[in-house]
Amino acid sequence: MIELVAAAQNGDEKAFLKLFQEYEVDIYRVAYVYVKNQEDALDVVQETAYKSFKKIKSLKNPAFFKTWLIKITMSCATDMVRKKKKVVYFNSEYTESLPQDEEDIPLSLSLKELIETLQENEKNIVLLKFYHEYTFQEISEILKVPLGTVKSILYRSLHKLRAQIKEGEG
């Protein structure tokens, strides 16, 4: 892996392509969580490929290639959402990421709607922690934020979500 990154940094397009393809599904999943539709998610994947290829030489530690790609993906997806500033309604494509048990669908939809109410940095941390199962340390490295800040933001976000759930019940 590290050898492939080094080769890609030296201009080997085939090495970069092999690396990118290794993480393409993960990149798509991250993009889809942000943009919520297949077409835009594919555009984000393409933009991530372009930006990462152009900036591969700026990667300082080859061991963090995946983390670096995920950060670029999040940035591209956030940019797309900001540009479009559109409301995405539930559609049939959305059901792919939802549990197949019918009883869980309303709960999943509610949680996704609640997460959308969070600020961008809060949403990033919640998604990385609970949807992609990164550790606090990995999130800290991806977002280039101190570990304590990641924890504080996550706990503040969870508190907001709990308060919204209690408000909805009452």
C-alpha cells in the first residue's frame, strides 16, 4: 500500500488508479450520506478522484491515504450541498441504505432528518463516528481537529439530538 502511494506520488497513474479503486466504495458511501442521491454521489466520487490525483504529492504520510481521501470526499460533498442548497425528499434510491425490517424505516428516517439539523462540523463528526465507525483519534486526524474538540462536539451534538427527540415526544 505504502509503495503504491509512493509510486502514485511519483506520477504513476496506474498505481493511483489501483489505490483509488480500493476505496471507491467507501468514498461513494461517504458522498451518498451527504448528497443523498446516486447522481450527485457519483459526481462527488469523480471530483474526489480528480482532486486527489492532482494533490497526491501533498500527502505527507502514505499510511493515511484512506483518511486523506475521505477528507477530500467530505469537502467535495459539502461543497456540492452548499452549491445546490436543495431539499432532497425521500425517494426509492434512499431505501438502499435503510434497514430491510419495515419497523426500523421510520426510526432511520427520523434519525437522518435529525442529523440534518446539526451544524456542518457536528454532522461530520456524528457521521464519521456512527455511520463509518471511525475512532475518536481517526476523526481527529481526518478533520485536523484536536481529540478533545472532537469529543466535545460529538457529545454536544448527541445532547442536541436527544433534546430534539424529547421535544418531539412531548
